[in-house]
Amino acid sequence: MNWRTCVALGMIALSSALAALGQSDRDVAARKNALEVAGAFTNDGFKMRDGHWCGQLSPHDLALIAVNLYAGNQYWFSIGALDPAKKVAVNVYDETGKQMATENFSEGDKAAAGFSPTSSGQYFVSVDLVEGAASNFCLVYSYK
């Protein structure tokens, strides 16, 4: 391999690494927004679950996240998005696809849904970009 090929491959690798870093920085910023929302629930005794889900959200293209929930616990699912997202929403569905009744909070690019399942099992949390353009988002959840 000649030096020009090595330099070209190095530039491609560097470019890819910088693109991934930029994506990662946006994920971190989206997670910060989600944690701001979730922080209010920790004041009420909720504990943050380890882990989070970050990704790209497009208008009216739901992101679904499967979670195992336990009867008797209370949960809050909090999302933070970044500009150019203007309004986001969070909903919870049971394993049959039926939307569950939740307490809701929504403030522009931040939203949350509170839910107490009556039966343990798998549920699905949907994240929706209601207004604005494609953006990064992050979902965290807390329980008690």
C-alpha cells in the first residue's frame, strides 16, 4: 500500500470517527434533557434505572422500546430531544398494542409518561416527534 492510500484511508477513518463523536455528543445532550425531566421524579422517591435509549427520531415515525414492568411498581418514562424537535410525546402500550392510561407531562422537546401496571409483563414505550424536524432523542426511566 502506498502512502497516499494510507493517508486516504486514515482520513476516511478520522472522518467516520468525528461523525460518530458528533452523534455521541448529540446523544449526550439529549440524555441531559431527559435527565432534567426525570430529576423531578427522583424528588418523589423514584429511582433511575440503569441504561437509556438514544437514537434519531423523525416526524410521526414512532420509536418503540420494549420494557419489562412489574405490577405494584410505578414508572416514569422521560424523553429529551434536541433542536429542531419542537414537541415530543411518550406513550405506553401493553403486549397486545393497547394504549395504557398514563399521567403525562409535555413541555416542547421534553415529555414524560407515568404508569402503574396492574400486571407484570412486557410493555412498549413509544416516542413520537409530534412537531419539528428529525432530531436526536434519549429515553430514561425511573421506578418506585
